[in-house]
Amino acid sequence: MEKEGIILSFKEEPNSISGILTAYIKKNPGADGTDEDKKNLIDSILTNAGISPDIWKVTKMKFTPNAWGVTMKQKKSKKGKSETWAEQATNYQLKVEIYVERIVPEKEEFSLTKLIETMPTFQFSHYKPKFNIDGEICLETAVLDAHVGKLAWLYETSYRNYDTNIALEDYKYALDQHLIWANSFKPTIIEYILGQDFFHVDNMSSHTTGGEHTLDVDGRLTKITSKAVEIVLKNIYECRKMAPVKVRWIPGNHDFYASFALAYIIKEHFRKDKFVTVDLGDSSRKATLWGNLLVGWTHRIVGKHNTWGNELAQMFPELWGKSKFREWHHGDQHKKQDVKLVPTFTSGGVLCRQLTALSPVDKWHFENVFTDAIPGGEAFLWSKDVGIFANFISWTGQYEEHRNKLIKGIKQTSQPNATIK
């Protein structure tokens, strides 16, 4: 590619390019100058023409000098008289034609090998991850709203079966998962929350503590209680292998007396064991202080939610004053507008967590379209310095197939009173 037709015309001016070239045209002595002078002169011409040597290559430069004579009229006034005459002069011009070619950079062939060779190197150090949680760790296992004794039939609810045996299998599975997940943190104490609608009914008439409706129940309360005691004892012994256990009874609205009887049996069983204590205080709300963390338990958040921060402070003023992190952990409220798992909320600087329920959908829930929750049990890890730093949820599943995949070795039939062997 050639760029032609760049023509520059220089007029004669002192100390300018045109002045130097004019001197050359006039053939004044020494006008040619040295080779370096000529190179500088050419560089100056290219700069004036806007020709960059990085883009264009000069192939030829043509200099065309020109000179022509002119007659100049001169006029002079003297004592009111004007004299006019003509003088001859010579004009000079230099035309420079520059021919260039665009410089085409050489194409470098893409080379993956070359690219890799020019990549910067990095030094990776392999290390075992460490948990930056100092001090003692507490594990809270809170498998709430188990509703042991509830009867649900897959073909009636379209979700899954549930009876006493299935409920206790789910309850045991959730606790086992919590212990497995918490093992690497090496807890020094375990808070075991008992009650919170552990049983589905509270008497032999299949009613709740204050209820008038007859619920769907899998057998007599005596049978349900005897099986429940066995599983709860197994759970506490599993916890005791890891750390000392504090059992806290939090009554629910379904099973106040039945769950109290269960907790009393557990207390008597471990009365000579210094590693297991059972809190059977009559209050339905309890709390404990773990370093900077204050945790309160209740079954129901009732009334206006914005009053519950104040409630924790009023009930436990000494613990409140020593704490920086404050929480309520509560179970199912059993109100029409509520579901089993709702987002947490804060009230007066207190984080209120509604924990998920272990029990799945029964006929009553199905008829009222309370079917959006997924059954499971929750656990938390506490630090004395930073409060609660981990939350585990062992889901047991809303559907039969999913539940069977989670809980190994369980064989079920579609009958409502199926016995698991």
C-alpha cells in the first residue's frame, strides 16, 4: 500500500525549514550541511507532514525547487512630492513529495505452548483447614414437634406414612446425624431439648392437653410411652459418649403431662449419673448462659412478636446483663396462619428462631393445606465468644421414597399401622 500525493510547500522564513531549503536552492555556500543535518532536516519534514515512522515507511522523497521573478512597485514621498519606481525581485519555493508504505507488523503464530511458558507461576501450600473457634463448644440438639403417636397414611395424605415406630426411627436418625456432624468440633457439653410436643396426645382419649378434638393416633398412650422411653434413653446414652448431657424439659401444648412423665422417668434413670442432669422446672420457659450467649427456650411465640425481646430480659435479668448474644428457640405454634418452619426474626436485640418440626403431614394438615414444611430436626453449635456459629438440620423428608433413602435399612408397607422390623 502506498500513500502518494503528500506535497509540502515551504515559504522562506528565517531559521525555518523553508529558510534552510531556500538557502539550498540558492546554492548558498555551506547550505548542504552535514549528513546529520540532512537527516534532521528530513525528520523535521516528516514531523510537519504528520508521518509517523512506526506506521509509515518512506520509500521516496522528491524535492522540486522553484524560483520566479516579480516586479515590485516602490513609492517614496518627500516634501509633498511622491516618487514611484519599479524594482525586480525573486521568489523562491520548494515542493516536497513524499511516498510511503504502511508498515505491516509480522503476524505471530499462536502457540499454546508459548502462552503456557509465559504464564506466571504460583506457589500453593497444602494445609489442613482449621476451625478458628477458640474455647469450649456446646452442642444443642433440638428435635422438636416429633408428635410420636401421630397416625398418617400415605394414601390419605399423598405424602408419606407416619406412626409410632416411624416417628421414633426419625427421631433417632436426626440425633445420630447431629452427633456425627458435631463430632469434629469436640463439644464439651450437650443441651438435649425434650418435650416441645414430643407426644401427639396427652391422655387415653386421644386428646391434647387442653384440646377437645379427637386426633388420629397410633395405639394407646401407654404403648407409645413405653417405646418412647426406650428411644430417648438410647439417644441420651449416645450423647453421653461424647460429652456430659443437660436434658431440658420444655412442655408443648399437645403433651404437657405425658412429656413431663417422660422427663421424670429420664431423671430418675440417671439420678446417680453425674454426667446427665435433667431440668424439670415447672416453668414452660427456660434459659441458660454460655459465655456471652443467652439462649431461651419456649414452645410458643404468642401475642405480638416485638414483645419477646423484652420477655427474655424480664424473665432472666441476671443472665441478660452478662450476655452479648441473645436468642429464643421455639417450636410449632399450631396457628392457622403459621407453618412449621418460618424465617427468624429479631425483637429488641433478640434473635427468635422457629425450629422445624419432625412430624410430617397428617390428614388434618392435608385438609387445611398445611403441606409446605419439610420434616426434620435441628441442632446448633455454641461458642462462648461468638455465640451460635453453626446450624445443622437433619431432614427426614416429606415423601416416602426420599425418607427411605435417608434412613438406612427401614422397610415399610403402605398400611397405617405398619410395624418396622
